[in-house]
Amino acid sequence: MTERLPVILERVIEVPKTTNPVLVCGLPGSGYVGKLAADHLVESFNLRKVAEYDSPTFPPQVNVKEDGTADPPRGELYYAAPRKGRGLFVFTADAQPTTSEGEYELSEAVVKFAKKCGVRRVYTLAAYITGTFSKSPRVFGAGTSKEMVSSLKEGGATMMKDGGISGMNGLLIGVAALRGLEGACLLGETSGYVVDAAASKAVLELLSKVVDLPIDTSKLEAKAEETQKVITQLQAMAEQAGETAPRPARESRPGYIG
Amino acid sequence: MTERLPVILERVIEVPKTTNPVLVCGLPGSGYVGKLAADHLVESFNLRKVAEYDSPTFPPQVNVKEDGTADPPRGELYYAAPRKGRGLFVFTADAQPTTSEGEYELSEAVVKFAKKCGVRRVYTLAAYITGTFSKSPRVFGAGTSKEMVSSLKEGGATMMKDGGISGMNGLLIGVAALRGLEGACLLGETSGYVVDAAASKAVLELLSKVVDLPIDTSKLEAKAEETQKVITQLQAMAEQAGETAPRPARESRPGYIG
Amino acid sequence: MTERLPVILERVIEVPKTTNPVLVCGLPGSGYVGKLAADHLVESFNLRKVAEYDSPTFPPQVNVKEDGTADPPRGELYYAAPRKGRGLFVFTADAQPTTSEGEYELSEAVVKFAKKCGVRRVYTLAAYITGTFSKSPRVFGAGTSKEMVSSLKEGGATMMKDGGISGMNGLLIGVAALRGLEGACLLGETSGYVVDAAASKAVLELLSKVVDLPIDTSKLEAKAEETQKVITQLQAMAEQAGETAPRPARESRPGYIG
Amino acid sequence: MTERLPVILERVIEVPKTTNPVLVCGLPGSGYVGKLAADHLVESFNLRKVAEYDSPTFPPQVNVKEDGTADPPRGELYYAAPRKGRGLFVFTADAQPTTSEGEYELSEAVVKFAKKCGVRRVYTLAAYITGTFSKSPRVFGAGTSKEMVSSLKEGGATMMKDGGISGMNGLLIGVAALRGLEGACLLGETSGYVVDAAASKAVLELLSKVVDLPIDTSKLEAKAEETQKVITQLQAMAEQAGETAPRPARESRPGYIG
């Protein structure tokens, strides 16, 4: 007989001493908006890994990289203090868990660790799908408290008024609230058809104001320009074919109509 | 390593002293019939929250309200004695659990708490889908004992004779019976296409007789009139287009044919 | 916090003293072949209930009967000695569990109880779907040992040579074998379109020989005649419409082609 | 009440003394490429069974063989030293688990056992689906370390550069890496439409070089020729009908486009 695996296996590398830290989370979702933004933060602020999360609820597979090496999906928590007086945790993962329980357990584990390290506010980065291409994507927002809602509004976010935010990028702020922290979700407007660096850039620019931390997004701008070329091609092809665009899957959704 | 979360996390706010209490449950389902009715009871009798239920089997998401604030799905149990000699528990939730096990566990937790507080009879409010619009919706019924069946008939319910009642609004009376209580389900006739306050009103009027408790349903009447306008528009549009209505998803279903 | 429910909750009513007992199982599946046959055995031999099985992996619902009463799905084990020197356990349920784990756990619980009571051989009754109507349905068979295969052949069964038997009616003999017992499955040929009492009757006639127990199937014959009328109507309608029959879901299936 | 079954039940028959052992795994997947190859190794090297794995996450069914006997799905680990100085474990199963957790738990159990017996390198055999028939199938590869990638390249594998490998044949090397071992996956090019012994043969020929072990694949060659006849027929039929081939399900998949 073998023992049942825990749903989440947390490997702590370091419990960092922090100064006024926030937690920012971006996992793969529509348009990879949150994932691209989180990866950009890790790279540009040279954050160090402080914890890893394995789970039997991740998709049972390995992902292959350009050099032929393969890894199972994993969650990773990073930390550094990019400027004096502002610590920054970033959580990202290669995939979202495949079950509701997996998503709750992973959210709980990350929020618990962050809370222990002094985090009071949790931000998630996600996509707001419109199905159409926008050259200057808006940023939508939702918060778990009136203070968070005000803070997002001041930063320039268009507040959501109904609907839901599905998956880890939504759930993480819900679990944060259940554990006594505050949470907010920033959603970049995107078509849902392509990996959208422009939406990631827009989301990070608003985050920059809200957490008072300068973020250099020039690398994302370069990626966004490449995407823009793809979009232009797609639009040209669609016009030629006289096709209407298919409806993309959505990370955010409007409320029940009635 | 992190510990596995319990399927249901119950937070008791108060174990109320009760007088002859019943438990009424209405969760989101077809047409929101049960949910609207349960919310109406909580509001109109000014019930106070006595317990909260979180669960990793709820859908992994947050729901956004009009003021931009976001919450994860949660179950809530309310109590008060609306009149002398009649205590009233109401259980509702933002969503139904996503797994069979989650539905059973949540039903068990709520029934156990209610039983401990002296509840002997459990009523659930649900939808009976017909696929057509009715101006004076009937109320169908089923009970876990002959006494409950008689009581519903006296109140004016049309008894179901076969089929099943799916989800928490069905299961809760089954679990009640397994734990030695009596249960009955009241199902309001509805098309299944719109949020149907008229069906909720019909269900509450019958409940009012069965549990001997006056219920003011005038607010639901106002909502029902708004819905009626939407229905009239839908019918006009359908006539113009010559369309036949699609078959809605059903909370109740007929028996196996053979 | 509430404790996690066990996957199977077994309530033992009686541990019967047995003489040379066999276990026969029939759960709802294609054409209700196994379920009808198991119910017939319980009724005609006036078996008494010796154990009940609840499970959060059963479908979360209640089923309504003709008198308006509603019950959650449940498994039931019955016993009696229909003739001197031959004990008979019959296991049936209102539904099959909704998860693989639920099916394994329920199979384990029933097999364990039966083994403790002296059972050495487990028979399951199921459907063999052909998609066409047959007036004299054949009975197919498969066994977990060469002895069981020989015994079925002697009884007149056509042995399966490949494919699989899905669900509890297949799994139960697999689990029996894993626990040191012998198992055999008898599958009645059926179209898969209707509840098929003729297939149930054919299966019981073969079982009668194999376990050396006279079984009066006249009541099933009456049901089968009613079904035959329905079939005749269906065929007439299909001929008029020039339709080809849809492919039914299958409890048994052929092997991988290659 | 009955106890919850463990996800994996491991029955150790023998803990073999090994010399420089490797573990090779092939489970049922697209085209049965990995399963055929693993079965071939067990047979041709006359390996002995050292452990069995049952699990309630395997599909709930029994599989019937030519002689009419039926078995539930099971995992099996074999061992022998085909030549001096090279021990060989082979793991295969009748089916893949039905849940992510089941796949992780089974992978963990097998990798743990193999590691305890001295295994440092784990190889999985899988299919690389192209949707078209190839007379001389290529072998693709991916590894969990640069050393493994180099080793596969030297053996003649075309390295994958993106995408994922789904299911146990992918996950097993990921879990191996998580537990401190090295892993590599060899994927035989196949159409995905038929059981493909030619792809299995190609995979084993490359494995032979990489683990320095002569493997006689003549029996697979005979099977491959039979398959080739089936393919020729399929192609003739498709040409007649003017049909384009349907898209097969894929064990390997390309990366996210963007």
C-alpha cells in the first residue's frame, strides 16, 4: 500500500524578511495576459525563487522547451524588494490545476505563505475578453473591499459591475479575502485570439501606479508589436474570406441575464 | 507539505435557541426559482446569519457585484422566529458544489446543524421546467414520507409521480431523510428561459400554507412583472422569426421511458 | 470544520448464517437488464435486506415514486436460502456511482461483506448491446477463471472473446477476483433502446442452471410482452419515417480494432 | 462505515538485486506504440513480474481475453538482466488512470520502487501523431536534462522543440525528475489511426542504442506488415470515397500558437 499524496506539495526555499510586501499573481489564462505579465515582473526585477509547488491536480503531462528538455507543470513563488520600502512577491505557474479542489488548495497554500511573510494585499492579473482587437486596451478591475475598489479607480481602472472571474486569477483574491487579506484583480482587455503582450503591458502600467513601483515595460512593447503584425494578418485574411470571428473562451464573463 | 482541506469548512456564528423550527433551502438552479425565494425570505423576515460554509468544491471563481467588489461562492444559513412559535432557518448559497461528493458533504453539514437546533422538517424550493411560459405557474411537490406528501397535497401542490430532482434542491431532502428528518420539495412551474420571480412567488405562497407562516410576496410580484415584459418581448421576437424554442436544461426530469 | 464523509457508508442490518451462498449482482445499466433481473430475484424469493450502502459518489439527486415520495440513490444487499443447501445474496442499487473511485469502493465493500459470509462465487447480470431487436435473445458470458468459463459454457452461454464490460456489472467480478473469489458475468442480448425484460429473463434462465436454483420467470415474461408491443410500434414508426436506428450507449464493447 | 481505499495499492512480489538498471515504461496511448513496445520487451527478454499495481482510479471495468476470461485493469512491473551489467525494469499497464491524481500517484509509486532498486534513468515510449502514414517512421525525443537530450540525439532522435507529452508516458519522466532521477521520452511517428507496430519497432531500435542493449524486433516486424496491409486498404477506400482523413487524438501536441 502506498500513502495518498497531499494535493499540494510545498517546497520552501527561503522565508524572506520583507518590507511592506505585496503579492502579485499571474497564471496561464485567456491570451496569457496574466502569465506574460508575471514572467515579466520576475525577469525585470530579477526576483529570486522562494518556494515551489507541485500538485497531482496539475495536468498529467510534461512541457517541452526549445532545447528539447521537458518539465512537469509547477507553481513558483518569487521575491525581492525592487525599491526601498516595497517588497514584491510574484506567483506564477506553468498551468492551472485541473480540479476545483486543486485550485482552492493551491490558492490556500500561496496565500498562507504570503500572509506569514507580512503580505496584506494580493493582486491578480487576468484577461478581459471582448472578442475584438483593440489598439489601446482598457484595464478592468474588481476588488474584495471598498478600499481596493477605490484604489483601482484612482489608478484608472474601469470597474466591473457584474459577472465573474474564473480560475486561479479570480479565486486567489477570493481566498485572500477569506483569510483576512485584501485582494484586487486587474484584467487587461484582449480579443482572446492571440497571446496578448499589449494587454499585459496595460495591466502592468496600472499595477505600477496602484502599488507605487516603477515597472519598465519596453520588452513587452516589442512583443506587442510582433503580435500586432499577426493581428493585422488575421484581420486581412478574415476580410478576404468574409468571415466573422469565432467567439473565444473567456476568463471573465458577464452576469446571468434576467 | 500542506494539509488537505476539508471538503466543507463550517463557521458557526451562533447556535440559536429555537421554537418549533423548520429549515427552508433554495440554491441557484433552473430559473433561479429556489434562490430568489430563499433570498426573499431572508430579506423579508430580516433573518440573521448563523453559519457560513466554504468549500473547495464550489466553482473556483469570484463573483463581481455592482459596486465592483468580488466574493468567492459561499453557503449561508440564516435564522429568526418570524412569528411566535415558529422558528425559520433558511439555507442558500451563491452556487452549487461542482462534484457529487461536494453536494453530499454540504447537505450533510447543513442538515446536521439544523437537526442539532431542533429542526424536524426540511423544505427545498426548486424549479419544474416545462419549456413553455405560464401566466399562473403551478407548484409541484414530492416528499420523503407519506405525511409530507399529504401535507403538500392539502396545500394545493400537484404531486410528481416519477422522474428525479437533481442537485442540492433535490439531494437536501434525501439527506434529511437519511438522517431521520422529513423532507419535501416544492417546485415552481417555469419555462427555464428566464429568472422567474413568478414561479418563486407561487412556491412561497404554497410554502406559507404548509409551514403556517404568512409571507408577504409583493416585492417578488414587482420583479415578476418586469420578467413578464421580457417574456412578452421574447415571444414577439420568436413569432417574428418563426422560431421554435430551444429545450432548456432541467432541474427536474421525467422517468426512464420503457 | 466538518469531517470528510467516507466514500461508502455501510449499514449492516444482519450478518446472516449461510449455507453454500452465491452473490448475484444487477445494477442499472443498458436496458435495465441486470437491475430488472436482480429486482425479480429479490421479489420472487422474498429475500430480506441485510445491508444498505450510501455514498456521496451516487448521483446527487432524489428519485420520485408513483405515490409522490422521494428517495436518494442507495445500494441494497439481500439474503435468503431459496432452497435447502443454496444461500442467495442479491446486490442491487438505484444508480451506479458517478466516479471510478466510487465504483471501486462500493464493489470492495459488497465483496468484502459477501466473502465474510462465505461467498466464493460472484455473478453479475448485464446487457450485451447489439443495436437490433432479437425475439430470442442470446446470453453472452465472461469469467475470471477457466472453471467459471467452463461452467457458463455448460449452461449454454456464448463466451465473449474480446472487448470489455464497463461499470459495476463488470467491475464487481474483477474486484471479486482481486479478493480471491471467482466471478462471472452473464450478459443478455438487447437492442439498448428499451427496458428489456426479455433479456433479463434469458439471463436468469441461464443463471438458474449455473447456480442450480429454480427461478420462476413468468412475471418477467408478462413485462417482456408489454415491451414487445412498444418495440413493434417503434419499428413501425421507424419504417414509416425511413429512419435508421441511432447507436445506443453500450455496457459491453468490442476490442480495439487493429 | 468502510475505510477509504488508497489511490494505489502496490503488491511487491520481489525486490530484485540489480546491476546498473534502467526503467522503461510504455502504457496504452495513441496507436498503442508504447504498450506494444513494452510488451515486446517483457516477452523477448523473458522478464519476471516483481510488482503489481491496482487502483480505484483505473477505468471501472473488466477486459475480456480470447479464452473468455476477464480481468480488471492493472499495472505491472517486470525485471531481469538481459545481458551482464545491464538490468532492465519494464512498467506497463492495461489502461491509464482516469484522473490526474491517479496518474501522479501511480507514477510516484513506480518511480519510488525503481529508485529504491538503483534505477537512475527512466525511459518512456510513446507516440508522435502526424495524421499521415509514414513507411519509415521517425523517432522524436525529449529529456529532463541536457545529458539525456544529448544521449537521444546521438542515438538518432529528432528532438521536440515545443508542445507537450500528455498522460503517463509523459508524466513518468516528469515525476522521475522531481524525485532526482533523469528521464527521457522516445516518441514513434505514427498516423494515430491504427495500432502501429512499425512505430513501436522504430522506438525500440533507438532505445537499443541509447541503453546499449540488443533488442530483437523481428516479431514486431511481422505485426507491422499486417498493419501495413490494413493501411493500404484504408488508403484505397479513402481515395475511392474522396475523403480527407479525420484528425486523430494526440498523445503529443504542438505549443500554443502566438
